[in-house]
Amino acid sequence: MKKSKGQSLIEVLIAFSVSITIIAAAVLAVLFALSNAQASKNQNLATQYAQEAIEIIRQNNLSGVAISGGVQCLDARMHLSNIPAGTNVCQIMSYNTTPPMSNTIPFLRQVTVETGNGVASCGSAKQVKVDVFWSDNKCQGTGASSYCEKVELVSCFNPSQVSGP
């Protein structure tokens, strides 16, 4: 019997393809994890922006500032304003997602105020709904339709509330 020394070409090719398959799977797993981490970060940021809007409106309500009904925008200066004419969405507000880096994610903050008996969950109080929209690499389309991600917070505001000590 003849003893073979070393490896044959077929053995090397099989080992090479198994190694490439394992490395490709590991790279895909890392990329998927990074994508999910970024999506989670954007969701948390959007929730913070929605909570911030609710607090601004609550402070305005407690200060006696009239909150009119309908759909409004909360701009970068934290002022409520009407939706710009000829559009159906608020203006884009870019927030720096990581202070040392220059990448920004555009978020849209839209506030809907409903009053009266049409709001069953709030009784006679005003229902304030804050929607924060943003886009990520999973969104399709352009313009307003490209904002496929959304966070929504709803709160009730009683006009007779007074701030406590």
C-alpha cells in the first residue's frame, strides 16, 4: 500500500469552502446584530422625542397656553405650529444621533389634539397624540412615504389642571 503524504487538492478545496461558509455566516450575524442595534437606538430616540413633546405640551397647558385642536407640528425650537401649506406632514428635524459623529437621522414630530365628547378615553379633557416618524434602511419610497417607522404616545390633558408645588 502506498501512503500519501499531505492533502489532496479536493481535501483543500473542501476545507476552504467550509471555512468560507463559516466566515460568511459570522459576518452576516454581526451585520444583522448591528442593524438591529441601530433600529433599537432610533426607536429609543423617537420615544424620547415623543415624551419631550408631551412634556412641552403639558407645561404649556399648566401655564395657561391655549392648545388648539387639530394636527400641528412641534418644531426644533419646541413651538407648536400649523402644518406647512401644501404639505401633509411636518418639516424634517434632524437630531444628531451621536454627538462626536456627524450622522443625523431626520425625525418628524406631529401633534394631534382632539377635544370634546369624540374622545371617549379622555372624557371632557383634551387628548394629545404625539407621533414621531423616521426612516431607516428598511423603508421604501421617497418623500413623506419614506417614513415607515413610527412611535405614538397619547395623553389626556384637563384644562383645569394646576401645577403643584
